Amino acid sequence: MANILPSVSVQVNHQWYGTVKLTNWASAIHFKYGNRRTFKVKKMVNLRKDQVHGEDFKDRARNARQNMDLIANASSRSTGSQIGTSLLTATETKGLENTSTYLFRAEIGGLVKVYVGRKNLKYAVLIEISSLPQWADESDLVVKWGIFRSDSSSFMPFDPQMSSTRSESNSFQTPLIRKGQNMLFSWIEFDLDQAPFYLSFLLKSQSNDPERNLEIRSHRKTNFCVPVGIRSGHPAPLGISFSNDGSVNFALFSKNSESVILCLYDGKADKNKPSLEIALDPYINRTGDIWHVLMESVWPYVAYGYRCNETSSNGQGDVVHPKQVLLDPYSKILGSLLPDRTAAFSPMNCIGNLSEVPAFDWSDEKHPCLSLENLVVYRLNVQRFTEDKSSQLPTGVAGTFSGLIEKLVHFKVLRVNAILLEPIFPFDEQKGPYFPFHFFSPMNLYGPIHDSLSAINSMKEMVKKLHANGLEVLLEVVYTHTTDDGDSAAHKVGLQGIDNYSYYHFGCGMASGSKGALNCNNPVVQQMILDSLRYWVTEFHVDGFCFVNASSLVGRVDGDYLPRPALIEAIAFDPLLSKVKIIADCLDPNDASFKEVRFPHWKRWAEMNPRFCRDVRNFLRGEGLLSDLATRLCGSGDIFSDGRGPAYSFNFVSRNFRLSIVDLVSFGDSELSSELSWNCGEEGSTNKVNVLETRLKQIRNFFFILFVSLGVPVINMGDECGQSCNGSPLYKDKKPFDWEALRMNFGVQLTQFVAFLSSFRMRRRRLFQSRDFLEEDNIDWLGSDLTQPRWEDKSSKFLAMTLRENNKVSESNSDSSHEEGDLFIAFNASDQSERVILPPPSKDVAWFRLVDTALTFPGFFSTNGELVVEQAAELLAYEMKSHSCALFEARRSIS
């Protein structure tokens, strides 16, 4: 028989006699498969209750089993499914491998229990029906079933050569067999290579009486449906997770989706078309608002995404087009639907890779573990920092994380100890890094070969290398909005396509004004943000985060601000995140404006300080009050005296949005009024010596005030070499770092000046790197003639201060006495020179000039200093040029 049987479906009847398994075979067994041959096997065995006697029963039963084994073995060598019924004892059920059990309620009452597992290199499905109402006639019930993957309304043919698309022609019937008085069951087997799919079935009466003809479905009025080759899966963790047995669990949040389809790609066929699509059943594959499925093996698939059909929950009639394949928000490795890696990267062509993040060797890593007050921060854009040909880096290194490693010496020259990276999340290249569409992976563009794995590995190498050289790595992150490509229902992408109404704000007039404004008050969005932050700390070992557009994180739907925003508080007290640096930056990248709010901090949150930038710019252009400058020099107590301290103030005078330092002193027309810039006498480029000299002094003044102020100084990439955008404040007009300019005289002197200021700040750390504000005994405020400053006089443009440390060392400790001498710091924003009287020094101590920004290079700063000579008895006077700053240190005089 094994030689003549084709691929078969087997229909067999059984009966149960007491506690002994007996088989009552029908007089004929029909074999049929598709359009193949049909034939009959005559009666093989007929056992009746009165024929069961001792060894006679055993022999006959053994023969019956052997005959059925022949049929089963023949069928197992065929293609397709084996449809049949047999009695399964509890022991045989347990013999199924990787068994999943599903329990349904029938619409007329009763229970339907389905076991799905593997046995004898096949998938086996056991259907048990129990407790049907007494009025339901069970004698002629059959299981009517078919299989599908992505469309439950259209069953698939078993044979690939069969091209029928009619669902009815691809459906089958299997009889139900009684097991005891109140139970019916049926048994179906499938070849392993047919999976994965869903088995959809209903119970149908074959009675000729129309009044008794029933079709029984689930209590949801839908077919019973169970996955085969896939399992229900688990709702946590979100994303994909790999098990040791090779299975992969998929979990996706989508509250408002009517249906979710898992799309798998094998990487061989058309990359724009999934190789396999599996519709997730809302009864089996959904727990709460989480859709989930477990695949026993993902081979040969290499990438995945989802199609979501979202319902409209706000009456706007906006339904997502289900043809767009969407990126899993929790995907860790990203791939592209486009074969060309150099093509523009956007959420429209991005999918997730079906692979684990490879292990990385973090051995011998040394975290710098710097305190806030000791930081000197350098902000940069990964791509623009080294992409210019002047960097002299090869392709595959220039413009990548690896490029930062190659330029490590530049950070050492500047003596910075923390690198603040502009957003590195995947973003739409047409919009820029401040409009991300994903939060769990670095941008592919920053990897040596522009793919996700190379970006991940090279970033980790960069972090490890920077840590080994004493530099911390901070990330600017944007969690308040995403790129808003979803302007129409047909083109919603990413989170917008997965669950628009859960992830985003609608009709609320949020301050950001972006269609892609994330609803950070939604617990699901908050959890995603927390999961993302923890992932970057644990997987990439970053040292902290700067939250761009942070004011939107504390906003309500109506535009007001929450006194205790849940997300901000959760971050502050998270066991992992509370150990890294967290910085709020209230700049809105949508319009490059600052939204100043009283940010809730729980003594954990630091802040980017736009008031420092505003008041320093106003002072240096000859406007503003002296009291405003004094407040910024002392650590902005008006903001940070609420239980924090000056170390929580991240000070800056320029940034990647708005004008660079060079442009601040070169452009000042009415269109740039919000920049508080001053062109020093002529707009734009000029050859006038006096204008150029003033501009140079102003640039030095900006750096000087930044470093002698309490708080954390933040330098912006390019300012140290005079980078200009020709007066454009737009982010899109920012240029790559010019390494050739760094080697010019201007770049050399500014780089050396920054290095000097950083070293000086470290040497006098008791004053400038304190977590606490200065006491009144530590500081004296003076005018040019040692009188009190004219605080509220807007015409007054000179301010000086004397700083002294609390703990004086003994005079016998001559090696360090000069380090703890008093400091005299003066600022002249007038266009006139100022004759400054220095405070009389103590005995055996003299004033040494360390900085005068009006002098020429290299003499305008000096580590050793220049002695200030008395011009009259006990009178020390010093002439400060217009628009200049000066620093003096009291040191033991040398006879």
C-alpha cells in the first residue's frame, strides 16, 4: 500500500467501549486529495463488543493498529496534511512536543478545547468538544476547516500547484468521534514545512433536514482559530525576544488596531514585498492592548515588520492604510527595504532585523564617573564633525562614530571631558536628527558601512575608547515628537501607523505645534521612553541624556504644565536612570525657540540655561543690567537655588541652533533681533581693522565668561575654529567641521585659549567647580574705582569681582599658596577704555595678570602671568581696553 498511496486525507470512525480502546472501522475508507486519484480500501477490521475475549481481542486489536500504521506511514511520506480521527489517551496528549492549549466557548454553549503540538515530525491538532446543549444533535457534526496566513476570509490550497483562490474549494471536513457520553474529538496532522499558518474551523451539521442544519462558531460569532507552527506568544517584553530553543516571540502594542499582520522577509525575493504574512488572531494573539505571537523558528527569514489596520477613535474618520509595512518601535537592529545603503534613510523604507544584538566585549572598560561640577562639555554632530575632506579620514570612517575615535586628540587638546552628541536616533534625512522615528538603535548612517550592526558596534567601540581616555558620553534625545510624514491615511508610518491615537496628541494646541507630537502623558508612551533610556544605558554604556524640548515633557493636553509630571518623576527615581546625568533642554527644534518653564527636578535634573546665554550676549553688546550678569557668573541662583546648586546649570553662549559665536559678532540686522547679536560696526564680511579687532575681542570674551562662571560650560562644535554659516540661524545651514580652519592662526589661538581656561578652571576648582553657591565672604563686587557697582544703571557697562577661597593654606606651604590666592576678574563692555583700580594685595603677595582679551596673541593669556607693577604708592591701576575682559591672580611675590 505504501507504494501506491498518494498524499491522502483519511476519514475514520471510532467508538469507545468502557475502559478499553477498541476501533470499529467503517466498511470503507475514502482517500482523496485535490484532483488526485480516488479509491477505496475495503473493510479491514470489525471488532464488536461481544468479540472481545482475552488473547483474541489482543491479536485483533494489534492487527488493527498495524493496518492503521501502514496508512499513517504512507501518508507521512506524502505532501500535505493527514486528516483523521483517533482516540488519544491523556498519556498520548502529553507526548506532544511544544504543546499549546486553547479553550473557546461555543456560541450555543459548550466548550471547544484545542491542543496544538508536534509529534512524529508533524504538527498535530487535537480538537475536543464538550458540554454542548442537550438539544444539539451531535450525531452528524463534522469539523469544517481550512488554513490561512494573512487573510482569514480566504483559505490557502495545500498543493502549491493548485492555484484556486476560492476559499470553499480549499476547505475540508473531518468527522467528529464520540469519546464518552459528553465529548467529541477530531485529530488532524500537517507536514512541518506547511507551517506557519492558522487553522480556522467551525462545527457543521450534515443533516438533510434544514431545521437541524447547524453551523456552530465561537461565542464571538467567528470561526474557531488556532495557530499551527506558531504559538500564542507572550505580551512581554515588547519587541522581539529570542529563546534558547530557537523560538522568537513578537510583541507589539496597538490599542486601536482592528487587525495586525506580521510580515516576514527572507531577503531573497523582492525586498519591498514580504515573503510571508501572518495575521494575528485577536482572540489568540492579543492580551489587553498587546498583540503577540511566538514562532518556533524564524528561518529562513531575516527581517520583519507589521501591517496595522487602525480604527478611528476620535470621529475624524482617519483609518490607516494597511498596505504600509511598519517598523516595530522596539526593534534593536534596523534594515532597509531599499537595496542601496546610500539611499536616503526614512521610516517609509525601514524594517526590523530578525537577529539578536551581538555581544560586545566591555572588559577592562573604565567609566570616568565624573561629577556634574567637574564637567566641561563639547557638543557635536557625529556626521558633520568628520565628514569634510579636511578631516583626512578615509571613507567608512569619515562622518561616523569611528571618526570621533580618530579625532580623540582634539578633545584632549581642548581639555574637555564630556562629549554631548546631537541626536543619534534614526531620523528622516530630509528633516534632520531632531526629528527621529525610532528610539532603540543608532542611525545607520553613522556606521562604517551604513548599516545598523556596524553602527551599533562602532558606537560601542567609540564609547569604550572615550571612557578609556577619561571622557564621558552624553546623548541629546528627542522623545516629544517624531518626523510627521503621516499626513494622510495612506502614508502613516512608524508609531503613527501602529496606533496614532495612543502615541500622539490630537487637536490639543500643544506648544510644539507639530503633527508628530507624542503624547508623553500616556503611560504606554512613558514606558517606551523609559525602556529606551534604560536600553541605551545598559547596552551602550552612555553616561547621561540631554532631553531636547523638555518643556513638552511636562505639558498637559490643554497646554498648561503639570506640577508633578509622571515621566519626569519616574526618570528621576528610576533605579538605573537616577545614576546617570539627566539634563532638561527646553529648546523646541520645531521653531528653534526656548520655552522657559519652572522645571520640576527632585534635586536630580540639571538644565540647559538659556538665561545665561541671553544675559551674557546682552552684556557684551552693551545692553542689560550688571545684576543680570552677576547672577549668571554666580551660578544662576534665581533658577538653581531651590535645592540644587550651580553644577546643575549647563551654560552656553552659542549652540547648534541659531548663530555661531563668529556670526554673533558679525551679523546684527533686524531679522536677527532675537539672536541678541552685534556686528561690531559693520554687517558681514569686512576688511576694517578696528571692526575685526573688536570681533576678535568679543569672541574671546564669550569664551572667557563661559569658563569663569559657576556651572558647566558647554562648547559648541566649530566655535573654536571660527565656524560661520554666513549669518544664517537655521540648523539646515550648519556646515561640516573645517579641520583646515583649525590649523589657521585664528583656530590655533582659540583652541589654546579654551585649553588654558579649562586647565585654569580645574586648578581653581574650589571656586569654579563647586556644587554649592559662593558665600558672601567669598566674593566682593566692585566698580572700576573699588566702589560699589551701579547695579540698576543701564548705562553702566563695567563690573569687577574679587573671589577668595574659604580654606587658606598656611604660608609655609609655598608650593600651593599661589593656587589659593584671590582672583580679580573684570568685564568692560563699554566702547571706551577703563582705568581699573585693583584691590590692595596682602603682604608678600602681588597681582599677576593671567588674561587680557584685548592683547594680541600669544600674549593675551598666560599660565605664569605678568606681574602688575604699582604705578603709585600702594596703588595698583590697570587700563582695560574697550570690549575686553581681564583676570588677575594674587600670588606670592618673588624677590
